[in-house]
Amino acid sequence: MTVSGISRLLRARALTDGEAERAVESCMVCDVLSMALAGGRRNMAWITVRSSMNALAVACMTGASCLIFPRGVEPEQAVTDRAKEERIAILAADMSAFEIAGILYAAGLRGEVK
């Protein structure tokens, strides 16, 4: 699956372009930054309501393919600008984190990279 594929699947708004054709190999739902840092994987989709610069830093450090914000959460402009510089895709979906995770699970994404 790719970032653009996830965007289409969720009917999400792309707040940054990132790398639209970048592979997404796993998914994580987590709002605790230290847990996301410890459990994050390269090429993951990270579903979180944490829209801060610190969350973006964790996404960069883990090598995440994209951040997905549920329920229409959108970051401040400074976060979006920095995500563009770092080539991290940010998607905003109008559904809950639970719904997003269920759709991605049904599409074949899992929490661990095999």
C-alpha cells in the first residue's frame, strides 16, 4: 500500500504531499509520544490526534511514511511547513481513529512489520 492509496481509501485530505507513492508497510494508533517512539517502525502510517511539532519529530525519527489525523484534526501551519521540508505526508480524515484503523486493517495493514 502507498500513502496515496491510504488517502483514497480514507477519503482523507492531504495537508502535505510528502511522498505520495511511498510504501506503507504497517500501522500504529498511539497518542503517547514515548510509546510511538519506542514502537514506531519505518514506513508506518501513524494515526494520532497529537498534531504538535514533537509528534512530527517522532514521525521523522521513526521513519514514518505518514501521519493520519482523525476527526478532522489539523496541525498548526508551522507543523505543516516543517512536514513539507521533511517530506512527511500528513492526512486528515473525518472519521475516528478506530474507524481509520479498521479500514486499514481490512485493507491488509498490520501493526508489525513481518
